[in-house]
Amino acid sequence: MVVLKRVRVAELSAAERARALAEARLLAALAHENIVRYVGSWEAPAEGLLLLEMEYASGGTLAQMLTATRRPLSEGVVVNLFSQVVAAVRHVHALGVLHRDLKTENIFLTEDRVVKVGDFGIAKALGSQLQADTVLGTPHCLSPEMVRRQGGHIFAGVRISVRQLY
């Protein structure tokens, strides 16, 4: 089963449109069991849309699961979920990509509780550069280094993404 993400590109600025198209290209390169699988994308100019076809995670988001859970999760469940998120983050870092908006709302689950990290809309492909120069993401999920902008740059290493996992 798949889901279509509809991005209204007609209403976007040139920079936002470029980011939406970059997300489609990025998703195609991120094949991993713990990342939402990209199926394809196409533009529908008459409707002003970019359509991204992706794997459907029928278990909802981690945020929804945590809200619906009445009791604390067992240590085994937490370790299992956390390990899968770390595996996805390790994979994207190995490809030189920063997610930049890793939060429970962007961590999807299958019915079998397989983690699928998604929403790479503001991800940054670093290439050979070691730093990202813009602060993007959900404010309450930012690491202290991103908020302080230490050294005038945002450190692009594991430290930032690991803080987002807490």
C-alpha cells in the first residue's frame, strides 16, 4: 500500500519549490528498511502539485502511539524502537544527509512496529561540506548547538541528531 504526499508547488516560493523537488530526489537515494520507501514522484502542473508516492506506514506515527499509550512502554519496546531510529539516522549520515526535523511526528510505524523515518522535506545533503549554515526544523526539537549556532555554523555531525533522539 502507498500514500501520496501532495505538495502544492504553485503556491510555493522558488526556494520552497526547489526544496520539495530536492526531497523527491533525496528520498530516491535513501533506501533502508527504517526509512519510508520512495516509490516515485511526478508533477501535475494543471493542479500546481508535486506528488510523492511513498510507502504507507499503517501504524501511524510514534507521537500518536505515545499519546494513545496509557502506561509507560516496556524497556524492550523502547530499545527496539530507538534502535530502529538510530539505524535510520546512521544510514542517512553515512550518505551525508541530515534530517533536520527528527521528531516523533516524523517517525512512522507499521502495524508490526517497524520504524519508518519520514518527512525529509528540510533535509540537507552535505556532500563534502561538514557544516550546515541554516537553522530549520521544529523549534522545541532543536539541539542546543543549533539554537546557539556555535562558531557561526551548525555542526553537522552525529551530536545534533543524537540530541534530537532524546
